[in-house]
Amino acid sequence: MRASDAERERIAELLREAVAEGRLDMDEFDQRLETAYKARTHGELEPLVQDLPAPGSAVVPVGSSVPAPLGGSAANWPARIGGPATSTGGFALWGGFNRKGRWTVARKFTAFAMWGGGEIDLREAHFEDREVVIRCFTIMGGIHVTAPPELNVEVRGIGIMGGFGEGSNEDGEISPDSPRVRITGFALMGGVGVDRKRTKAERRRLKEAKEAELEARRRHELEGPDDGGSGEGRKKL
């Protein structure tokens, strides 16, 4: 069956997710992407993603109208929910604490900073339960929370002679499979800030994937439509 432009774009999206997750290196991504844009039938498209499971589910069929699942730091949310907590809180007095990398957030996580600071990074974290509460309290101190754009985060806190709220936000849709994180507490003459952004490594992979995609599109446009190998119809440079 002949493939449509929408189906070629869907395969390209799956390939972008794969390179963002580290399943493909840039050379493989570039080769598969170029093949995807040249493909004329489903039979040419399907092999390009057969060995690339979509995050948290089976690969989206070529003809499906279901949107491609989110990738990057939102990959495989179900696998990141459950298991014993590795930390239930953080404390800083004239100093600091941090929770980042691969760690498991407790159902109720309490953070306190007085004349000090704390960092809570959720971008690579696992979660003890689907519903998580992070309570942040600061007195003349600061706590900074960083979450991926696809994580369902609700911020509810009070700032007294200080601030409690969201800061910068990168583009990204909240994944329906992600856990729900509620951030509450208060800041007295201090601040609690919540930013949504990707890791530097993930941003770099996505940028490289986008550049490779644009290059594949450019080559495809220069070569012109595929006429079955006869060479006719190709543009001459």
C-alpha cells in the first residue's frame, strides 16, 4: 500500500524519539530518516521502526492516527513508577543538599532549608507511587525543583516576604502516563522555584536529530520524487 506524507512524518517522529533516548546513534538516525522520506510504500517504512519499541508501549502502527508517544526524559513512565523510595527528604542549615540523577522519590518528600539551599532534580528520577507530594519549606533560604516538561506537576505554595512558584518552562506536552507531583509548602524571606526543562544531553540529542532531519529533507527535495529507479524526474544540480 502506498504511504502518505503523514505516515512518513510519523515514522520520522519515532526515529527522533529513538535518537533522543539513545536507541540510535546519529549515523543510523540519518540513514533511516533519509530512507523514510524516500519511502513510497508501507513495506519500506515498517522495517525502519520494527526494532524500536515506542516508550512505554508497542510501536505505533504506520497507518494509525494515534499521536506518536513522547520521548526523551518522558520515556517509559510506567517503568519509573513503583519501588522503594531512596530518599524521603532533604535538610539544609548553613549548607545545602541535592537529589538528582537516578533516585526514587518517596510518596511524601519533605525538604527544609534555613540559611542554605537545596536542589531537587526530577528529570531522571523514579517515583514510589503515581501520586507524589513534595513539601518545601524555606526560611531565609532557597529550594530549586527541576522537572521535565512532560511531567504532571502542580505547584501550590505560599511566599511570605519571598517567592513560591514556577519559573522557566520549555515546550512539551504533559504525558498521560506520567506520575502526578504536587509541590506545596511555604517560603519565608526565601524562595522555592520550579523550572521545567530538559537535560543538556537530551537537548543536544534533540538538536542533532533536528539538524539531521532537515538535512535529510534537503537531500530528498534536491533528488526529487522517486520514479522506481529509472532516474527520470530527478532534478539536475
